[in-house]
Amino acid sequence: MSRAHSNEELLLPPEGDTLRPEMKRALPTASWPVAAAGVVSLLAVALALAAGAGAGTSKASTVSVVGSGTISWPRVGVFATPKTNARRIAVMKQFRADFRPQYVLALDVVKTKHRTPAWYRISVPGRPNGRTGWVRAAALDIHPVHKRLIIYRSARRFEFWSGTRLVRAGQVAVGKPGAETPLGLFYVTWKFDPSIDPNWAILGAYAFETSAYSKLTDWPGGGIVGVHGTPWPQLLGQAVSHGCIRLDNRDIEYLRDRVPLGTPVKIVP
């Protein structure tokens, strides 16, 4: 940044912004089996290509967001509407309590008459789930996102998509009655290797922290809904967790370096 900002500049919107919210010849009979086999092979290739092109996409597996990124200002106000003097609903900091960058997921954008972003509507982490608010665009560093995790709570399965391509899918365990995994659109806020602490063995081979909260979870510090591995793969496909989403360790290891921070996590019924 070229200059320091006072607290008022960081939290409150400045005054005066203008916003605009082909075989014609028959084959010999002896050739039919060969031709049929060729057709089958071609069909198989076509189906595979179709799947890779997103033929299996559905409404549930799609996510519409502007992008994700980090906060550029030390502190930024989150407002109820993209207007000056709007009610402030939260304050977010550039860094988390553990001094790591704070990530945000931008759901919508309002641009100026010159078509540059003026405000972003973001997902606000924490309780209650589902809160959103507006933040000055200048306070954020937002980039497009093409990957997403979809969790089917009832089917107890996950899908990892990159654009229109389904990359990987598998079973999960979800929250048990009374500690249900919450539904909604969330995102990955941090990632870590649980082996750094013996007390976190329940999180398996790797763990993603999300912006979602449950009534009770086994997450370090409590409350946060994580997407993580498990030492009990026999429980996958069941509703047994305290709200977190458990994957086979092979799946979470596969996703480890393929799921960036800020990746949307959509949990559907």
C-alpha cells in the first residue's frame, strides 16, 4: 500500500462512490464382429471424454462465486449493504490469531461505472453459518477459483471438481444426529498435518479447516467443521462424527496439494 490507513478508513466506506449495482458399402459379414468391437471402443472413448467435459455436472455440483483471496488491509469492516454509512456487521483482520493470512470467499461483486470492482460480498466465517456481508474491493486481493469440494450429506460421498471435470470422488462420514454437518456454501480457510500433535490423531493423514461451524466437533479448539482423514475407515459411509467430514486417508492425501486455500466447500442434503 502506498499509505497508512487510520482505523476509520479501514472500517468505514468513503463518501461519494458511484456504484452500478459417414459407409455407404456394406461390410462383409465376417467383418461385423471387428466393426462392432470398434464401435464399442469408440463409444467408450466418447463416454470418457464426455465425463471429462462435465457431462455429469448437476446443479448440486456447481458453485457460482467471484473468487477467493486474502485481506490486504490490517482490519476491514464488513457491512450489511454496499453503501456508504451502512450498518457494520463484522470486522475481519488481515491475519488470524495464529498469524496466518485470513482467506475470504467472494460471492458477488458490485462495480463502479468504470467496471472496476468497488465492493465484494463475502462469506463471513463463524457462527451463525451463512452470514454474508460487503467489503470494500480495495481491501481484498481476489482471484478466480475453478476447484470445489462437494459434500453430499445424505449419500455420504464427496466429489472434487476442477472446472467441469470430476477429478475424484469417494465415501465420507458425516455428523451424527444432534451434531449434524451443516448445509451451505463454505470454503477452506487453512490446511495442516495433524501428525504434528498426537492429540490430533483422530484427524487422520491430513486436514482442511473450513469456514463452517457445528454444535460440537473434534477440531482443535472446538466448533470448526473440518474435512480430514480418519484412523477408522470402517466408519466411512456413516453418520458418526461430531460435525466434521471424514475421508479415507488416501483421498485426503490425494487432495492435500490439489485443494488450495479459499476453495469452496459446498455441503448439500
